Amino acid sequence: HMLLTHTSGIADYTEIPVFENVDRLSWGRDSMISFFKNIPYTHLPGAKFKYSNSGYFLLGAIIEKVSGQSYATYLQKYIFDVLDMHNTGIDRLDSIIPMHAKGYSIQKNKTARPADFIALEWPFSAGVLYSTTEDLYKWDRALYDNTILSASARQKMFTPGKGNYGYGFFIDSLEGHYRTWHNGAIPGFLTNISRYTTDDLCVIVLANTDIQLS
């Protein structure tokens, strides 16, 4: 629960100062966990909300440990295949993905350059998926019924806790409209999915650019 709601206090590995020295290295799962496991907690576990990619990295490792399957295989079997999300999967540098977008960084002078490289082992279950707006809309639709999650699981998922965060979604309102949403960022890409469930509306934005301040 604490990992899902970003209340564990486990330090976000992307905020560790030396992360920029290792983010291009393809380490094994245990080595990557060792990178952040001895960093002091940012707060007492459960006391407050603080976003942590480390927490979602650990959730992926837990899925693999409990299921005995790779994270990619588990998601493919229990989500992507079930929802016919044929253009969604785990991004890999050693695979050719048709129509795969290349990421760019926009500079202060408004010019674009290829985004900085990052080893995809690092994002893992905190952000290594590729998808399309059409597939993500199928994911949105599935969250209205029991296709992949029970009613009780969905209730937990969309119950706001500290920081107005549930399980993988921020929960708030915009201009008086109830909203569940999440954004994402990785070198070369920015994303956002905003679900206005009382209006039966979903807005999905996928951009193959990011903003660099230097």
C-alpha cells in the first residue's frame, strides 16, 4: 500500500545526486535496488506523500518474485492480451518496434536535439512502457468495469490518500469536474492521461519531446 501510494519514504533513485553517473549503465535488478536501498528514508514510512520511482521499481520486482514471470510477460498475459492492447509493451533497446517514436529535447533557443540516452533497465516498472493513445483508451475503458480489476480493487485504486494520490493516479477535480490523472516524463518524452469519469471523458497526450532548461 505504501509503495503504491508513494508514502513509503523510500528515496527516489532519480533524485540521488550520483544517479546521472549510472543512468546509462544496464545493471541487473538486484544491483539497481542496492543503489538506493541504503539511502535514508525521506520521511517516516506512511507519514506523508513523496513521489518515489524507487517504490514502483520495487512493485515490479515484487510482481516478478511472486508470479515467477518477467514483468513484461505478466503484463502481456494479464492486461495487454486481455484488453487487445496490441501496440503496448515493454520498451527494449534490442528490439525493433514498428512506428516507434524517437525522443527529442527542446532547448532554450527552441531547437530540438536527440534526447539523452538512459538505460531502459532503470525506468523498469516506474516507466518503461510504450503505447499509443488508442491502446491507452482501451485501458481507460477497462477501469470502468471488472475486466481486469475487481470492484473492490478499483475502489482502493481510486480512493485518494495523502497528496490526493490513490494507486497510480492522482485524484482531484479541475474546474469542478472530478478527475483521475497521471503525467509522466523520461528523456525525450512527456505524457498525460486525464480521466473525467463523471463526464465519461478521457484526454490522452503523448509527446516525443521534453523540455531542457540548459
